[in-house]
Amino acid sequence: MVEAVVVPATFDFWASRLHPTLSWDRPLARIVARTRASSDAVTLVLRPNRHWQGFMAGQHVNVSVEIDGTRVTRSYSLSDAPRADGRIAITVKAVDGGRLSRHLCENARVGDVLELGPAFGEMTLPEASSGPLLFVAAGSGITPLMAMLRAEAARGMPRPLTLVYWARTREEFCFAVELRQLAVRHTGFQVHFVLTRADALAPDESEGRVSEQQLSTLVPDAAQRHVYACGPGGFVETVRALLASSAVTFQSEAFSPPPRVVEEGGTVQVTLTRRGQTLAVPRGQSLLTALEEAGLNPASGCRMGICNTCACGKRSGTTRHLHTDAVQHEPVSALRLCVSGAASDLVLDL
């Protein structure tokens, strides 16, 4: 009965005067702590309201903030294991041209309120011990693996775990002090820091880009391990080629897409039924990018085809998945704008 007469937006407006995270149904979170994670990243500890449904270590969350009057949404990995007090943490790297990442790293302060989406992502650990683990990370790909590592540490590190972590310089490693402390505390945990643009100095450091020789030297028993890899698209594809066929299991996520070869061939017509608008977009370009370049602002999150925030219905036409090159002819189906390119004229439910 109450829901029939309450306007959620009106309730939220007045409730926020009492407490910044009071809301009728929106998951909101207040920043309660902010720490420097590396030379170009910060960790924000958040206290969500009661509408937040929780997460598993390794998952991601869409974070929304209003910046200069525009709502901006991006997806970030949760960098801590679930806590008894309900707090969550994200570790954000400042990206050149990244509107939200720059805002969170440079302008967000304790007390600010962020809007959250539900947790998503399938790269999580099984609860039961199932053999030794190998985590392979590059750059900000450490964040979901750090959440899983902390979850393992909270359980007493029940299985052997090795982390091999790449960064350009020593200052860009996140959580370095904590990782070394965990290696001292738990005999079953080893960490190797690999530098690509600096000389190795410490006993746990080495140099060079990911290669078969380097991995076999650092983790000679990789074939007996469950492997989890996260980092830029090209890095993850290299690790996949080196380990996927030999490891016990292999799971990975990339936070940037692999290099794309954009098809030549001019433009196609994309009709947006709800807007009553038809646009000419380049063949083979991400539909999300094409719509944004046309001045539209469709909902989006991870921009990697994981979170489904940009999913919409397709009434007719042919699309191509930009990561797998798979062609989809079926009409009246769903697609994700961020990883789909038009291969013919399209009609979309937008």
C-alpha cells in the first residue's frame, strides 16, 4: 500500500536530508576511507546502505556519479574480500581520459556518496579446496585477484597460492607492502613482482614481459595449478596462449579489449525505435562508441561485454561480436552495445 503512493525520487530527495545514503530502493554507498594504493591508484572504502546485496571475491560493481550535471557509470573490481561489517572497497587507477576514474582518484572525498549496481562477474574461487592456485596479474588487473587472495588469507591460506604481478615501475605496484607481509605470514603463499620498465632490486623482483621462459622459471609447477589471470586484453591473451591448455583450469578477465581490426566498408543505418531516430554508423565500430559519437548517452558500465548494462533488444539486422568475430543474424534478440558492431542495417529497441 505504501509503495502505491510513494514516489521513490521524492522520497530519496527528502531522505537524503536526514542521511546521505537513505533511499527507497537505490543501492548507495558513502566513502568512509580513502588511501593511496600506488602512484596512480587509490582505494576507496565504502559503507553501502541496506539495498546493497553483497558480492563474492573476484566480482565487479558498476559505480555511478554525477559529474558536471552528467551521470557517469563505470565498472570497478571490488578489491577486498567480503567483510563482517559490510564495508566494501574498490581500488581505482587514474586512466588518461577516464572521466570517472580521474574524478574518483583526484576529487572524491570521505563523505561523498556513490550509487552502486549489483555485483557481477564469474571469475570467483570455489569455496572447497581444489588444489594449488596461480594468480597472474598486470596493472589494475590485480584488484579482483587481490580480493580473492584476501579471502584465501582470511581462511588461513588453505592451499598453495602463487601470485605473479607485472607493472611498468615499482611505484605502480598496488598492495606491495601487504603482499610481502602475507608471504612472510603464510608459507604457502609466494609473490613475484615483475617490472617491465625498471631494474629488479629486491629478491622477489624480476624483469621482462610475460613469456613462457619467465613463467616456467617463476612457477615451474604451473601445469598442476588452477590459473586466474587478469589485466589488459593483450596480456591476458598471451597468458591464455601460454597456460590455458596445460593448466588444470584457466579463468581470465581483461579490463581492456584485445586489439580490434575494424572492418572497412562505409556505414550502415541504425534505427532507434524508442527515439524515432535513424543514424549512419561505421560498419564494424562498437555500437556504444558510435552512439556516443552521435551525441547520445546510452547506459553503459564495464564496456567489455561483462556487466550487461548496455544490453538492448535488436529487432532486425546482423551484428558482429568485436571480440570473437562471431556473426549474429537472428532477429528479435539481445545484444550488448559495447562489444557489438553493425554488419548490416539494424533496428534497435533504444
